[in-house]
Amino acid sequence: MITSTSNAQVKQVVGLQTKAKARIESGLFIAEGTKIIKELPESLRIRVFASESYLINKENADFASQVGAEPIPDVVFRHMSDTKTPQGILAVAKQKKFVWEDLLSGGPVMVLESIQDPGNLGTILRTGEAAGIGGILANRETADRYNPKVVRATMGAIYRVPYYVSEDLEADVKSLKMRGFQVYAAHLKGTAFYDQEDYRKSTAFLIGNEGNGLTESLASLADTYIRIPMEGKVESLNAAVAASILMYEAYRQNR
């Protein structure tokens, strides 16, 4: 049994929890919590750790046995965990790789430019699965989708929603247009309301950074600027909320 926080495996877990570079270089990430691990495909699972207090509960112990979890002291598990109140089980897992063509399987493509908040990215992934999107195309400046906060927020959708990291977002949007995609930018200068457009064809939505919105160069590639009508003095919506509204309108039209 691992008993020290200086153990090499413990240090690896902490590195994967805290450093995007470690996740990128290793191709690994941490899945923490019973539900997230239950959703984790067995082919991606490398090793699992469970705290001694987690194993007291018979149901937990049975699940830990099913996934081959190694028991560790609570004090060591707390050191490994990314949360203030750990659930008591986490897994080291391989990242699932998607290719460009995976985005084209159906449903709208969400194009994310420099979304910074992990909670927003996780919400877009989770809502995207519920709304049947084709996938997410994001630039390098968007938050790491294997950030622990993103993984938890997706509630398992991270394993199933195609996600492609673009080295040249503008070039990839142009490629979508060449394939017949109609591109819409959620933009404050939009003159058309979002629910006045037809999304029953190949569709891509451009969603910009929380503070700065879309860059002019990317926004200029949109066929149509759309906006979400708002009352009061609110100028814009949270990026994940805006994306969710657009995804569900497309889902409603195609349902």
C-alpha cells in the first residue's frame, strides 16, 4: 500500500491534477469521483486509487473492487485530490483522441475561441452532448479540456463528445465553410435574432472569449451575426449560457 505523499505515483497524480503541460506531454489525465470513473471507458483506465474511508461503504467497496482500485490512506488521498471534499476515488486515465472527421458526423459544430473558464468549457461539453452537437473545435488558447474542473463539469460527456484542438482556427473554419457549413457568430453586432435562422443544415456556431468576445478576424468568417435578445441593462450572457441557448435551438429545429 502507498503510505507516503512522496511516492512516485502520488507525485504523478498531483502533477496531472495541477499542470496542463504534464497532461499534454503524457497524454494522461485524472478522473475523480464515482460517476466520472463509472463513465470512463475501460480501455482508457490505467490505475485507480480509493481512500480507506471510501471503502468502508460496501457499495463503494464493491465498485472499487470491480475497477481494481488500490486502497490508500485518507491523508495521502487528500493530497492527491483536486477537491476540498474528495469523494474518495480517482483514476489515472488515457486521454481520448479525436480526429477532424469526427466533428462532421452530424449536429452543429461549436467553434470556441479562447474560452478560459474551465466551468464554461465543461458546461458546453455536457450541454453539447445533451443537445446532440457534432463536436467542438477549439483553439490552443481555450482551457485544457482535461483540467480537473472541466472533467468534473462534463459528467462523462468528455469521453463521448468529439473535440478537436485547432492549430489554425481561422483555416479550420474556412474548411468547414468549404464543406458546406453555414457559420454563425454570436455577436453583439448581430441584427438577426438567433431563433430566426435555419439550423436544419450543416451549422457551426462561433463562441468567443468571456471578456473580449470573438476576434475581428474570426468573426469576419461568419455568414451571419446573430444575437440573443435580452431585457434590462445586461449587455451579454455567460459564454456557456449563450452556447447552450444556440445548441438547444438547433436541437429543437432538428428534433
